[in-house]
Amino acid sequence: MSEKLRGKVAVVTGSGRGIGRAMALKLAGEGARLVLNDLDDEPAMAVCDEIVALGGEAVACCGSVADAGFADRLIGTATGAFGGLDILINNAGYTWDNVIQKMSDAQWDAMIDVHLTAPFRILRAAQPVIRALSRADAEAGRRVVRKVVNVSSVSGVFGNAGQANYSAAKAGVVGLTMALAKEWGRLNTTVNCVAYGLIRTRMTEATADADAAIQVEGREIKVGVNPDLMAAMERGIPLGRAGTPEEAAGAAYLFCIPESDYVSGQTLQCTGGLTGI
């Protein structure tokens, strides 16, 4: 295992599957100690086991990031298990699409809650911890740069038909990132954002099954993309293909390492060269 993030405490929401899992494994592979999160216990614990098998350390804090009180529990898990907080990645989320005239209040509220309100609450809960750690560092003559990475989407940068709720929430994440970069610079904390394009996950996997769906907090959410549509989407990407979760994790990782200590308030588009949708 590498030493680049040795001893750092990293929190990654939505890390039981997909991009979040790849992020967690990437950070653990560089020596970070992980706090994992998923709606369900089983996938989060499976990733914990993977990290431990690699010689790393990980604990889980399962539940919905949108639940009241969850943010305090998540940050408390990091400080309780590992005594600190160095890296925070707000990744958890899903999509629930519809054109605006057919979109229910529940669809709108769910996307705003999970993609924008939840990161806000988690960052709010993290601030006193980061402030205290920053003060202790200063008193000890240490310079420690902490990292926040928020996950947005090209839908939040360019908009996307059928995703007014998701696009609005992800655009809000970009604004939240820029505001916190200005607030938290004095705490030696960088705040950046990754806007993902087409990444192959269970939400976007090519399938001919028009009824493919997952259950999210009691709701049936359609997943998957028709293979012909997926092929057309990939043809529009300059690199000619969708990204992998590991490649997506690599983009977030760039903001977590010491080489990016003077980069803050930025949104990196991880899209394979796609510059609009």
C-alpha cells in the first residue's frame, strides 16, 4: 500500500457500490482509514471487508444521508472510530427522472434532499470538527490541509432533459462548493467538486429490460439504459466510451492528495472529453 494518504481519515458517502466503492478502495489503497456509508448494511460491510483484506482500516455508518440527524452520526463515526477527519467526499445519490409536467413534488424533493440538502447538513456537522482540528494544528505548528470533494454531474453544469430535479440539485452542489471554498480557506481546507459524465454503474448499465429497477427507501427507481441508446451516447463522447467507476474515483482522488493543496473552489468535469449534453 502507498503512503500518500497514510493515516488520513476519509469519509465517503454512498460507498457500498459503484463510484463510491471505487473511491473508498482507491483512498484505502493509498493508506487512508475509511468511514463507509450505504443505505444498506450488506454492501457497506462488504467494502469494509475488502479494505481490511488489503491491510487497511474501515468502519461503516449505514443509513440514508437524507435522514434528519444522519450528518451528526456520520461525522461522529469518523471522530469516534479514528479521532479525526481529513477527507470528506459527498457522493451518495441516485436519479429519479421525469419531464417537468409529469414530475411530482416527491420526485423534486427527493433529489434536492439527497443531492443538495444532505451534503449541506454533512458539511455543517463537519465544520466544528474541522475548525477544532485546524486550531489544534496551528497551536502545534503543523500545517495540515483537509479536503472536501462534492460530487456533481454534467447535468448540473449543462442541464439535461427529464432531469430538472437532478440538474437543479447538482447545480446547487457547484454553488455550495464555491461558497465553502471561500468560507473554509481559513481552516486550511480545500473544497472542490467533480462533475461526472456517463459512468457505467447499476444506474446506467446497458439493458434491454425496460422494467429494470431498484428499491430506494421504499421507492421503485428505474435503472439502466437501452443498449442502442447507450451506444449512441458513447458515440457522442470524444473518447468513444463511458467511464468506469475506477476512472471516476481517480478524478476525485486528484483533489484528495497533497499535490492539489492549492486547488480550491474548482469543478472538474470527468466526462471523457464531452463538453455538453
